[in-house]
Amino acid sequence: MLEKRSSLICLVAVLIAGAVLWPSPAQAHGFTISPAEINIDNLTPGQEAEFELTIRNDDDVTHRFTFAAYHSEQKDRREGRAEFPDDDWISFSPQRPEIPPNSSSTVKVQVAIPPDSKWANKDWEIWLGVTPESSSLLAVKLYVRLLVSTGGSVYANPRTNLPIWAIVITLVILILSFYYFRRRKRQEKRSQS
């Protein structure tokens, strides 16, 4: 009898704890994100790649979503993938989209690798976390696996060479002007003689 009473007390305690600690449907957030994995191949350092994520808000209320980069442990990354070097190379537009109930929105994600040869021929992985802003203690976060592989050369942006081109053009103009005025002066001397 004592054993049955103990079991009944334990069952009631578990049910009460579950009712208190388990989130109600009003606190839980229902959303999905796709695609679950993005693979960017042969991105040359100095160039950018852009892709879209679709977030679907299946909840009955509007939610504002935020993004964060997550560096997974080596054991969780794909074989041969290193940790992504810098979170600042990834940007989201809009940064905090507000999505009405039962609808979806597209977010543009841009990955920009700096033009440095040390970033060539690399294979990286980073996870992009998406979560609705919430005041409740329970926050659901979904992740998108981002795999980035860089190419072997460095992209030379023509704008970075602009000062060099300006100097070259100025020198060519000066040399041609000098040559023109010198020739003109010789012609004037010849016509005076």
C-alpha cells in the first residue's frame, strides 16, 4: 500500500512539474527555415556570394527574427572543414525581419571574403542560427549549415588599382604635353628662320 501511495505521489509531482515547466502553446514558436544547408563553391577571395533563406512563421502572432553565427565543434563539422574565420564576413538583409502570422519572408545573406591570398583554397563551415525574439525563457533556434570553399586565386578589384592608373595616366599626359610643346617650339624656330 505504501508503495502504491509513493508511486501515486511521484506521478502527481511529475505531472505538476510538467504542467509548470512545459511551455504552453502560446509560448512555443512554430517556424521553419529553408534551405537547411547552403554550399558555396569556388568563391574567390575578394569576391562576394549571395543566397536567400526563407523563413516561415507558422505561429498565430507576428515575430521578429534575429540571426547569429555559431561555430560548431570540430566533431560536428563535415570532414575536412575548418572553422569559418570571421563572422563579420556574413551579413543579413534585413537584419531583423518581422514576419506576420502564417506567412513567410525571404532574407538575403551575403558572404564576402577579403582579397588576401591566405584565404585561398580553404574549406570552412559555420552554422547560421535563426530565432524569433521572445520574452519567454524558452527560445527555439534553428540552424542552417553554411559550407564555403574558396578558389585558388585572389580577385583584384579594379577600384583598388585606381590610384596607380591615375598616376600612369597623369604621367602619359605630361610626357605627351612636353613632347607636343617641344615640337611646337621647334616648328616656331624653323618658321622664324
